[in-house]
Amino acid sequence: MIMKGQKRKHPPEDVEVSDPSSPTWESQRQFVFSVSLNKYQRGQELPEPSLRRSVLIANTLRQVSHEACRVPSVDMEVPQPLCSSSSELQESTFTGVEAKHHSAVMLSNSHSALVSCPVVSLNNLSNCATSRSPATCHLSASNVPLSVKDEDEDWGSMSTDSDFSLSAAISSILTALDSTIDGSPQAAPRTPLRSLENLSGPSDGGVAWGKQAVRGNGGSWEQQEELRVPESSVEVMRSSYLSEVTVEDLFQDIDTSLLERDMGVLGLRGSGGGYQAGDDLLRYLQPFSSSFPPSNPFSLSLNHNLKCLPSFSSFCPLSSSSSSSPAFLSPNLVREGLELEHLMEILVES
Amino acid sequence: MDGARMWHVSEPLGVIHSDLCPFSADIISTVEFNYSGELLATGDKGGRVVIFQHEQESKNRPHLRGEYNVYSTFQSHEPEFDYLKSLEIEEKINKIRWLPQQNAAHFLLSTNDKTIKLWKISERDKRAEGYNLKDEDGRLRDPFRITSLRVPVLMPMDLMVEASPRRIFANAHTYHINSISVNSDHETYLSADDLRINLWHLEITDRSFNIVDIKPANMEELTEVITAAECHPHQCNVFVYSSSKGTIRLCDMRAAALCDRHSKFFEEPEDPSSRSFFSEIISSISDVKFSHSGRYMMTRDYLSVKVWDLNMENRPVETYQVHEYLRSKLCSLYENDCIFDKFECCWNGSDSAIMTGSYNNFFRMFDRNTRRDITLEASRESSKPRATLKPRKVSTGGKRKKDEISVDSLDFNKKILHTAWHPKDNVIAVAATNNLYIFQDKIN
């Protein structure tokens, strides 16, 4: 049943379970969720993703997340191998990110904000799903203990938020697909940076990024009439964001550990990291990883991710080391802190 | 199938394509008989078209129909590079459709993801000899040596089959073309991609009419794509297109220039008891074909084939399970991407039987009248010349009988996506990856 060369994974029972109350249903739902995310991402890395396949996978993702919201009383403690830990990871990081971004969402009703925040979470989930490291799962669960505790109470509100934001995320994926397809300057699903891009080098930065991404990714889709749409959405992003949100607020809200992982995703997207500000940001973000507990397997995986990305690894001092000992990190911390200040000024000024 | 009809391998070889062709064996991507059944065209992943011709019955083997031999081979599409988008356009032939024959030459349409081409295949079996101004080998004759005039005479020569591109219909599709269909007026044809359907005139290559456009203004709202389209066999104003959500829309071109609003909408309500995470994916229709009569149409989704009466929109009149044993394996099939495979289906000439492919090089035939079905395998081992194909069975229960194959032993890399049925006789063509099998039934 498994194609040649494919790693055999442990799927949940093959018997199709349509009853949400059955115990295998949740594990199957989570499995489908992670596989779908994985598939979508890998499909997007191709120069020409098949539209039919992308739409079917996106619809499945939407349905799976909707099903999750239908059954709020999910037992998070189910002792199963990878599936439960990844589910815990997903739920906790999801709600964690949601909590942190809730303020950002509230601040702006612009399309871009709604799009950027959930896509952050979606990318986080994808990274977590693809990394498949139990250590990573544990870390992230411990990283946001509050949200896990609050999770039961807030599940009612979170569920609707998550459903809404996830479908918004999926919509944004399709927009991104359209943008790569149409060759428009609209940014691809590297939207976690979108809010920062608008602030740093507004439309120029954002548009340049999108163009570069498009050149790297491309798509077989036409571009003529689509140029109008992304320009207007860039306009929207610029106007509402700058008026309502300050840089400090946003930076406080953002859990940079998750953003760092997103940088990994960005690098994977194949534009070759040609975006200067992106590299600067990564350097800026690096010191935040040092704030984690020393024996942090997460930074190991982060560094590993960075190593895989030639463009980023050449810039990041931390990526060249394979150890994550605190002794190594702290000398850089001061240096990076100064760079951080410098960068903050640049970003605020522009 | 009824007991009197048994399928066997066509002479001299069941396996043709890869053995007789001097080119490297490439995956066959489309198979199509022409209107008379005399010619069988195949397209492959390398952009080549190979046409087989039905030889006349041989006198020393009268109990068999004639064989199919290679008639013409040509390179239809080449790989292209879109410099603007930095993308390679695959040369793989997605579909071939024949035009009805109007003179000695044969015409067919072949398409890849972006460009449709009209090819003329003509025979040359005579050559003019005795030109005045040049020699037989083409060299110009010395004018002073010409002392008399002669009329060139047509002399027979070895048959030469030439294929020449007559029209190239390009730059009309942003997305990947999945279907082409010749209209019954023999003047127009439609081409469909994921989001749009265009209507062309065979003589005009620089423009086409867009008749269906389901692209949403906001791509975020895209949840459905077009998967197949076909013109009605008799009513030149009617066509259908299927979607990834398992729906079929019938449109009348007389109603409006843009047929975004359907005239009929075919959808079977979902069975809530069999609902799963993959319900939508397996409902995605991979092929739609009108019956020869024009009264029915057939759709293929992942697990079944459905026959619809055009007068009844709310459910199909017949449903045939192709490989229901895969329903419990959908999770794994999703993981290994097999769930996205697009199987085709076809009618026989009298619309009494339908055929479609499956995995493990199995293909299935359903008799609509007797409601009997048969599973056959297209493989070298079981297809010696003149051998009779043995019906195969997949064991679904715990106990596996002798000669049955269990679901877990199925080879999901061996899939039969493309099949074709002769429009008049009981001859079928089955494409198994890079091999073409031609089977015919035994005349008792």
C-alpha cells in the first residue's frame, strides 16, 4: 500500500470512522489534519501546484478544522503515540498564538490582520506537524502553559475563533495560490511577516518580497487582470495597520519563537532569501530563542531548520553551531540586543 | 458479462506500445478510437502520438478480427518554457479527440496543458514520376538536355503516412486544460481547464469564446474546480461539465453567451452514514461521458461509476461500485496520493456496457442489462496471445479463496486510468502505464 521510497508512518485505524464520539475519530482527524497541512505545503513548494489538488486539500483542511470545533470537549490527555502529542501541540500552540494575537486581531479589522495572524498559526502548526519531534511538542506545550490551562474555559470562544481564523487562513492560502498563479505582487503565504513588512518598508518591501517570491515560485497562471486586486489589498493593509497599531504593540504581542519557525518556512519557499529585511529580521529574532530554557530541544530543531536554508544560515551566527548550550548563547545575547535596538529604530522610522 | 462473451488478447501481441515502438516507452496518457474504430490513437507523457490501424481480417485466421498495427507516429507537443512565469509547460498529451472523417485524410485534436493542435493525418501511396525539369532524385536537369515534353505519371509507392499540424490553438487557457470535446456540428469544439471553458471554431485560432468561468473574484473563495467537460453527441447547443465537488452542470449555449448559470444541475445527496473526512475528495468527478444515444451520461468518481438520466437531476439511475473495498483504506490512499488519481470511463457502442479502470492493472466492465460485472487484468503474464482473460477477484472478507487477491497485496502503482471501447465492435484498448493492451471478444 505504501509507495516505494516512502517512509511508513503510523496512520490511525483505516476503518473509516464517521462517528465523532468514537475514540479513533479524534486521532484520525488529527492525522488527516497534519497530513493535509504537510501535503499542502509540499504542493506549494512545487513550481506548479495542481489547482484541483490544492483546492481539495484546502477543503479537507477546512472540514477537519470545522469538525474539531464541532466537538469541543476533546480529551487532550489521550495517551497515544505521536498523534496525541501533536494534537496537544496543535491545540496549545494554536490557542497560544491565538491568545497572543488576539489583541492584534482586535486592533485592526483589516483583511490583512485577519489573514496574517491565523496564517502564523497555520504555519506554526505545519512546522510542528512536519517536524514531528516529540521534544518540539513538549516544549511548545510547556512554553504556553497558561493557554493550555485556560484552554478548557476558553474553548468555546476559541473554537469559533479558530474555526473562523483557520478558514481565513485557508482562504489566505488560496489567495496566495492565486498570487503565485497570477504573478501578482501580492505576498505569498509568508504572511506572518506581512504585518512587519508593512511597517518596515511599506508597499515597496511588501511588493518586492512578493515579486521575488513569485519569480522563485512562479505559477502557470496569468497575471494581467489580477494586478488590480493585490495592489488594493496592499493599500488596505498599509492604511489600517499604520493607523491603528504601533510597532511596539505588535512586537510585544508576537511570540517570536513561533515567528522564527516561520522564517524557516519562508526560506523553504524558494525565493532564495533575497529579501534583505527578512535576513535582518531573522538576526533580530534570533536572540529571543536564547530566552528559552537551556536544554531546549526546540532551538536544536530551529538551528537544524536554519541549517537547511542556505540563505539564512549564512547570516545567522547561531545556526552554524549545533549545540544549544546556554554558555554559547549568552555572549551573543548582548551583541544581538544592541543590534535589536538598532533594527527597531530602523523599522520604526520607515 | 454473459457467458458467451469471453475476452482475449488481440493478435499478434496484446502488448503493443512499448514493444513495437522504437521510442522509449513512455506513460500513456490518453487513448481514443476514431468514429469508425479503424484507428486508435494514443498520447503519452513525452508528447508523442501513436496511431494504430485496424488491419483487415486475414484469410488464414478468419475466426479473429484483424490486428491493430502502428499506422503513424509523430511528436505532437514539445516541452515549452514560459519565460514570464519561469515555468516549464509539460508536453504530456492530456486528451486526443478525433474529428469525424470528411475526406481521405483523418483529423484529430491533441492537447497538453496549454495548447491544442489540429493534426491532419494523410496517406501517400503514389508518387509522380517523369518530371520535365528535374531528375528522379530531385536534381535539376540541364535545360539543354531537355528535348521533349512528357507528362508525369503517378506510380505506386510504399505507403507513407504523414502527420502535419494544421491549426494551433494557443494562449487561451490560464489553467491546465483537462478536456476537449468536438461538437456535433463538426465546426466547433470546447476546451476546459480548471476554471474556464472555451468554445473554438476549428478554422479560427486567434480567438475563442469563453462560455463558462467559475473563477471567483476573490480567489480565497475558490472551493470548486472544473474536472471534465463534454459536448452532447447530437445537440450542438448542449454540453456538460463536472466539478471537484461531485456535481455536473448541463448548459445550453442558446440561453446566454456566458453559460455560468446551468440549465440542469446533477447531484446525488450525500449518504450521511458513509460520511468521512474524505467524502469530498472521493466525490470529485474525474470523467464524464455522454452515452452514444445522448440520453444518458456517465460519471466516474473515485470509488464508483454512475449513470445519469439527463431528465433526472436529483440522483443517478445506476451506480456501480468499482472497488468498494478501498473505502476502508481511504486514509492510506490519501497519504500516498492515490486518492487523487483520475480514472476515466467509457461506453460500448450500444451503451449496454461500461468500462473503467482500477489498481493492480485491473479493469472492470459492467453490463447494464444483466447487472453483471467482471474484473480483468491487463498484464503481460496473463495476456499471452490468443489467451482468454481470466476473471479476477479481490477478496474482501477474512477468508481469501484460491486465485483471489487480497486488498493489501494490490499494487497501487499499477493503475489503469485510460480505457477506450471500439464504437461498433467488442474491441477494447486498455492503457497500463506504458503498455497498451488491445482485447477483443471471441466470436463463438
